[in-house]
Amino acid sequence: MKKRNLTAIILSTAMLAGCGSSTSSSATKTYRFAADQDITTMDSAFATDPTSMNALHATNEGLMAVGKKGDTVAGLAKSYKLSKNRKVYTFTLRDNLKWTDPDGKTTPLKAQDFVYSWRRALGQASEYAYMFSSDGAGIKNADKLVELGTKATKKQLATLGISAPDDKTVKVTLERPCSYFLDIMTFSCFYPQSEKYITKWGKSFATDAKHLLTCGAFQATNWVKSSKITFKKNNNYYDKKDVKIDNLTMYLNQDPKTSAANFEAEKVDFATINSSLVDKYKSNKAYTQFAQGYVYYININFKKKLLANKNIRAALSYAINRKDFTSNVLKDGSQPIGGMVGRTIAYNPKTHEDFRKESGNYVAYDLKKAQSLFDKGLKELGMKSASLEILYGTDESPENTVAEYLQHAFSQLKGLKVDVKASTRQGRIQKQDASQYDIALQHWGPDYSDPTTYLNLGLSNNSNNRGKYNNPKFDAAMKAAQKESDAYKRWNDLLKAEKIEMKDYAFIPLFQKGAAALQNPKTSGLIYKMALSSPYTFTYVQVK
């Protein structure tokens, strides 16, 4: 099967050097990872956060998988055939694939498990149901099923472009060719699930380690919510020879200071840290920085009279000194971003130029211009002053730091009173869906290596377009790209779409996140990827 290169970083002793201990012995080898968020679900149909996806990725796999170099390789499918019109993929599963339950009992993993899983995600209107539609993989009839949501009947769900002609064959039919289709098959919402097992346990499924099935490199052994989840090597995994550690421990909901202290105490092997700790550790040989795919941005509520004014939106963008914030506040390798599409995610099919570089920079810091635009906007609205509230989630680090900085930056505009509203991630989403906010701080990580993974957020019918931005010209450009079979013409359609969106100040991009971390130099093989599947792959980790 052909491998596909992706942006990936292998965090290993090649990058890090220094002293440190590891939990290895002649008997067992354990890798300990500190996660800054909690697991919200271990049901692959509903996972949306990085920590849940990391845990699911450790225990499950899709038709395609993440290879040792961070590339897309054969997963549960050993091979595939592509039709001449590039719209039908026929996958052949590996021999003797098995599900393993918590008691160690195994059952065959069959092609029908993929059919069931995909239909279930759409039928229960999971948040990532759009990944099956034209906004993602473009699977036949998925768009209609996404619109129907929970109202879709079994007969209607059966029209989804996936079938299992036999136990080892998965046939997927697309609406149109999709250049990143194999890559997107590594994503957790496309993992298989056992209908028999889920039916047996009902609401208890995936709620604890006693109600989980595994087909991946590791098997969950214990899960203490908001504390830690432990795994052991799955000896029924088809590629068990490449799994070099015996145990994996993920400490959950760890704040950076706790993670750093545990690293110094040799209790964890990998810990991400935040800006407040960078100066302390940047000279430590275990310290490293790497770029992430997350683009942080301001989501604007277009239903608010003040923010529906383009000059007001432009004023807010010009009032932000992104370089100062990333260099002097975050200090973790984050970089200012000039548009909604992240760097090193997608490249011109002819020139191989990065989309971000080719599309250009649509932001700048100019406080004088910001004030002029703000005054003009107020005059157009018949207002002499205005107030603005910044909504953010306290459990979405570093959004609290972003909120504080933006409050100060926007307060420099004469005539604008700025307040902040702290909530949780879920509370933020609820307020946005109810249109009970002015602007909200959000971030978006790429689901696959294509500009549309970011640009789809601006579509008028996209469920994640919570500010209700609506521009028919933008929708038309995106629709043209969706229908275009010529890769270069499609690329230009997407460049046009981002230009429309950015000139409209549909969103206000802030920065592309960097990460600062401490890693035990006696470990290697941890893979971080900007796009696809999950941020981290533990399959190839080694502990000396």
C-alpha cells in the first residue's frame, strides 16, 4: 500500500539529550504521559477532544493507520483498490483481526463493524458526523444523512456509501474524488465498532475500562476519571511486534506546573508546559518546542448589531499585536497567523508552496488605524461608545491568557468597554449556540491535510459556524472547490475562498499554537502529528 507523507514530528532521543530516568526494567517497560485535559468519552463515534482521541488511538485503529514516520500506512486493511473514476475504494482487511474485551476474550473483527460504526455516528448525529459529508470524506449520501440527523431511518442510513460484501471486504463509495481520503481514514470517527458488544452493554458502553473493546496496540486496564487511565500491550494486535512497551499510563487533567513537577520527580516521561514555565526550563536539555496545527481565533457573533459592522470587526483585528503576544507572553513556539488556514498543512499541487504562504497575510497591528475604523463603525451605527464581552473556556488553555491580553488590547480603543466572561468549554459552546455572547475565543485543529479542514468553518450551513457568518460568495467559492476535479483549479478556488472570508473579517485569526514540553531522553518513538487521527501516537514508543 502506498504511503502518504504527512507533517509529523517524532519526539525521540534524536531531538533530546540529557539526564533522566525511565520506568524500564528487564521485566516491564512503562511509558507515562501527562495530558493537560480530561477524557470526555471513549466512544470513538463521539470523541472530539485531543485527549480522548489520544486514548482511543492507543486502543483502536481504522482502515488506515499512522506509521513509524508519521505517515499514513495500512491499518486494519492490508490493501485497497481504487476505481478508475477514483470514487470507489475497496479495502481488504487483514487476516485474523480480533476484538479483545476486558477479560481477554476475543471475537472476530469483521467488515460489517465498519458499516455499523459509520451508520451509528450519522444516525446519532455525532459532532463529527460532518466528517463523512462533503465537508470531510465526501461519502455518498452522507450530506443528506447529516441533515436528517437522528431522524434518519435504518433504511435511509443503509444508503450511506459503505458496504461489506463479505467479512473481509469494505467498499466505500464517494460523491467525488477526495485527495485526502486515505489520510482521513485514520480519524477516530471512522474506527470500527462491534454492534453486538454495544447492544449488550447499552449506556454502560465506553463509560469505564470494564466496558471497552480494543483492536489497537493497547488495552485499557483501569480508568479513574479526571485522574489517570492505564493500558497494557494488546497481544492480539496484528502488529504487536512493533509495540515495544508493556504499559502506558496517561495522567489526566494535569495542569502544567503539576506536570513539570512530576517530570522533575521522575514520575512522568512527557509533560507539556505553558508560557509561565518556559523561561525556567528552556535551558534544560529535556526541553523541546514543536509546532502544532491548532489555529486560535476569535469567533464573532454576527447577530449582534455592533459586530455585524465590518469596520468594528476590522478595528478589533488591527488592535491586536500578535507578534508581541506570541513572543513575549506565550513564548512556547506559537507564531502569529495571517489567515484561517494553518502552516505546513497543505501545499500547492504544482509549485508545492505552502497554502498559508501563498494565500498571504490578512492581519496587521496598527492601533491608529484600529481607532479610525472603530470610530467609523460607531458613526455608521449611530453610537458614541460600545461594550464588548469576551467569552472563553477556563479549561481551554491558554485561552485565559489570550482573554486577558485581548481585554487589554481592545481597551486601548477609545469608546470601547471590554469585559471577559469565563466559562467551561461546554458552557462556551452552549452560550454560542444560544447566541448569548459577543465574541468567543476558539481554536481549531486540522482533521485532515487540506485547507477545507479550516475553511469549512465559514460555510453558512456548517454546524461549527456558531457565529452565523453568511456570505453567498464564500459559499460559492467553496462549492466550486468541492465540485472541481482539477487539483490546481480547486486550489485556486480555495485561495479565493479564504480571501473572501478574511477580507470580510468573518473570523479574526490570532496565532498558530506551538508546544513546549519536557521529555525523558531515555524514551523515543512518540509521534506528534498536526493533522489526522489524534495528536499523539504511542504505538512505537520505546523506553530504555
